[in-house]
Amino acid sequence: MFAILLSEGMNPFYQNISSFPTVVFTFFLLVTVLYWLVAVLGFVEIDVLDFDIPGAEDAIGAGANSELSNPDVLAGLMLRFGLHGVPVTIIISLISLIGWLVSYYTVHFLFGLVPDGLVRFVVGLPVLAASLYVGIMITAVLIKPLRPLFKKAQQQTVKHVLGQTALVRTSRVDKEFGEATLEDGGAGLILKVRATGDQVFNKGDRVVLLEYIDEENVYRVITEDEFTGK
């Protein structure tokens, strides 16, 4: 199969996207597209990859701590490059797309001058690194104006959704997983929700948003009967 993909008679577009280094970004771009399709269908949470990224003050304090975990180090790197304030899935998607574009056009216009084999692989390594760096830098610029929008939207959402009834959209909602849709007169809001204890809700169940847990960015939900005291 790979021999066919890399053959001389193959369409140059497919040959470029399936050859190193572009193939690395092609893989991640396909994964992100598949992820968004699955997320829209409700099988996974839209921000399933999100984790807390500290603010500037926290980052300064953490810099003095030599016992940082891997997530802490990753969060620190993302903060340093300005990759914070929006869902991680959006950041990864943008880096994959931009890196793919940079790598593809570099290969398309320049790699015709590079011999096949080991030489092309060696030349591809700095192209891969440069494409990733450019993707990160451009993504940081693109998401900068989006941060206030996400922050403001989250604050406003918390204020008016507590006590309202939402509809479970994922296959289940338990204490570790779940999303629900809240009708807001528009396209609807998709919220991360969690049940209490061993309670489990199924897709289509109606739940009431009881409280917001800021540390986890989730809403605690209960049944309508529990909320009304029936």
C-alpha cells in the first residue's frame, strides 16, 4: 500500500501529504478531524483533553518548584508560548492545520531539489521542527483575541444556567464523564456535567444543573425530582 502511495505516478498532492515530514502533520490533522466528528456526535467530551494551565503568578511560583509533574511542565510550556485561555482541542487543531500547511508547501516547492532516501529524511527533520514552531507561533497569535471571549462566555454561562434543566447528550453521565445540552434560545450550550455518587444518567435524560465546580470546569447535576424535592 505504501509503495503505491509513494510511487512516481501518484498524484503529487497525495505523494506530498504521505511523505516525511508532512505525513506527521497529516496524521495529527486526520486525528483532530476524526475527534471533532466524534465529539459532535456526543461520544466524547469536546474538551476531553483540557487541563488546568496556571496564570502568570502561578507559573512564577511553580518555576521555583523542582518537583513538577509532567502535566505541570507541559502547562508551563504552553503558558510560555501563549497557548492558554481556550480549549486545548482548539489549540491542537490549529497547530496541526498550520503545521501541515507550512510543511506541505515547503515539501511541494523545495523537496524536488532534494535527493530521495536518507538525505530527504535528514532534511525533513528541520522542516518538521520549523513547521511545528511556526504552527505554535501563529496559533498563539490567533487565539489571543479569543481568550477574553471564552472567559466572559464562561462567567456569563455560570450565572444563568444554574438551576436550569439540561438534556444528556453523551452515552452516559456519571461522576467522571458526561456532557449535557442546555437550550438557550439559540444553538444550545454544551456543558461538561457530572453526577453525584454512583448515580448514572443515560443519553436523553433530563438533569438539573445544581452547582458549578470551578477547579474541574464541570457542573454537578441531579434529577428533576431531587431538585424539586419530590
